[in-house]
Amino acid sequence: MKSRFALSLAALAAAGFAAAAAAPAAEAGHRECSIIGKFDRNRDGKLNVFEAKRAGKAAFAAINKDGDRTLEPGEVSQRIGAETFDKYNLIKRKGLDRVEWSRLVKARFYAANTDGDRTIECGELKTKAGHRLLAVIWN
């Protein structure tokens, strides 16, 4: 009787440890996809290009620490590389303005839309292209 109890207790503890180990992975996925819930205006569980651009606009405002009309290389260095910065800095002023940032968001949106349905689902955000999109819309 004691051995059955001990076995049951051990099995319960093992299940608890497995659930605790799986929780951080599920939590990371939830965090990664919470951007959809935040900007999904039509509540379909997906981001369309207009919702992604809205998220990009909010990110622009959040990372523009000096409050001017452009993002300088220092403000976006953790999000995009110097080569990408130069590619989208068409006007070649002090930095990326909102129109240039919006073009970058749109390009990354379509790159992340692997199934071609013109919406981004949570699974698409977990790809490398999805992570690149998150870098320009997450704030």
C-alpha cells in the first residue's frame, strides 16, 4: 500500500515538474503573439497590413526618445541593422521618418506572411521573418 502511494506521489511530482517546465515555453509564445491582441481592431485573431502599420506607428512613437520627427541610428540599433537603416532612409536626412518606417513595416509584414493570405497569424510571428516584423512593431 505504501509503495502504491509512493509511486502515485512520484508520478504526480513528475507531472508537476513537466507542467512547470512547459509553462515558460507557453508563456513565451503568448508574449510573442500578444501584439496581435493589442492591435487586432477587427478581432479576427490576425494582423492585416493596416493593423501592422498602426502597431509600427505606435512603436515609432515609443522608441523616438527625443521626440523629433525621425528615428536616428542609435534609437533603432537594437531593432534593425545599419544596412536596413540605410536602405529605408531614402531622404538621407537625420534619420528614418514615419513614412520610411511605415515602408519598412510593410515590407517586413509581407516577408513574414508566408502563406500569402495577407494576414499574420501567431505561427507566422514565430518564424525568422516574423521576428524581424516584431522588431519594428513591438513597443
